[in-house]
Amino acid sequence: MKLTVVGCAPAYSTEPGRSSSCYLVDLGETTIALDMGQGSFAELWRYTSPANVAAVVISHMHADHNVDLIPLRHWARYGHQGAGPALFGPTDLRRRFAEFQVPYSEPSVHTDFFSDLQGGVLEMGTFAIGGLRVEARHVTHIPDSFAFRVSSSDASGPGLVYSGDCGVPEDLLPLVKPGDTLLCEAGYGVVRSSPGIHLTAGEAASVAQRSGAARMILTHVHERANAQPLLDAARREYGGEVGLAAPGLTLDIS
């Protein structure tokens, strides 16, 4: 299993080519994308065609994790004969995009803006996508926010745990198994500025330490942040390998 970072920026970036959250996970013939934030659809083509992506899994309703579903949908409908990846996301995802993109529909008429993208609504639990197994759990951020563990379909070997956006470290502990790779947000950098929305680098590292993760990659960090203090703070809490996500980073998970 392989992880590829397509984009890892938070709510905005001023650096060309640095899109918001989007991470590819490949195993054999199965490829999925975790989140599709702004700019990520165009960046995705650096690594693969969306035609090769079996499913897109959206962690929560903030735009920096899902807004490029719009160009993905347009490509599927107008550039790929109405076929695109399956789409799994929070309960309100399809309704909210329909209201945003089709504002003149009668309220009583159901419009699925993503009718070309099959899939379903995320719930707590596990589901299979080709050769991959995805476990979803709620985390503290905004309502209906999820973190994910992705592993092989038979659950053998180490997995990848992606935090999404998460404000409480303990929410992630049930997902992470010894030997896993933890891809964890550190949106607050070194110092927590308010409760319950994001993690600091030290809090993210505490999850890796307590769970026995094999390594940790910090992500969702603003471009203005100085990388070294983040890495130092994480290494004070966690004795394993610590890295920082960047576009194009690839890692073998198992």
C-alpha cells in the first residue's frame, strides 16, 4: 500500500501548486482519494487520471476538504461520459452541493448534483473499496467529521490512519494500531489557540506515541509555519519517525 500527498495545505495557500487536502492511497489495482480540497483536482493529474480512482472519501464539510468535487463532477459528466469515482461523505454533502450549484431548483425537487458519482453516506464502521478496507470514526471538529483507517481488504499488515480535521487527540486512538502510519493534522502548529477544532504538533505526536504507530506525518500546516519547531515539538512527545507532508511525498505503508 502506498500513500501519495496530492495536497496538504489548510484553508488557503499562496504558493502555486500547493493545493488543500487530498491524499491518494493505492493497493494493487485499487486507488482511493481521501478528501479533495481546493486546487486538488488539477494537481491530481500529476499522479493519475481520476478515471483510475475508485472512490473519493470526504472527511467533513469544510470547503478545503471537498470543494474540488465540483470540477471532479464536471469532468465526470462532460469529459468522461458521465462516469466518475464513487463518492462517500457526510450526510449533508450531496444536499449542500446541490443547493450551492443548483440554487433555482424547487425546494420540493430533489437534485443530486453528484448523480454521476455513485457511493453513499458515511457512517461509523467499515466498508470495502476494491482491495482496500476503510474504517470511519467520528472526530471532534464540526458535526459529522470523520477520521479514517485504510488497510488491505483482509485487514492484514499495517494501515494508514488519516485524522481529517480533529480537535481531540483521544478521538484517534481507537483507529491507530501498532505499526500504522499516522497522517495527522497539526493545524494549530506548536501552540493551541482555542479548544476543540485542531491539534498541535505535540498533541498529534501523543497519539502516535500512545498507539504504537510506526511513524507520523504532520499535515494541514500553514505555509508560514516554521517546520523545525513543529518537528521538535512532535519529537518531544514521540520517539518514532516524524515527517512533514508536502505535495508529491510518497510513502510505502505496507
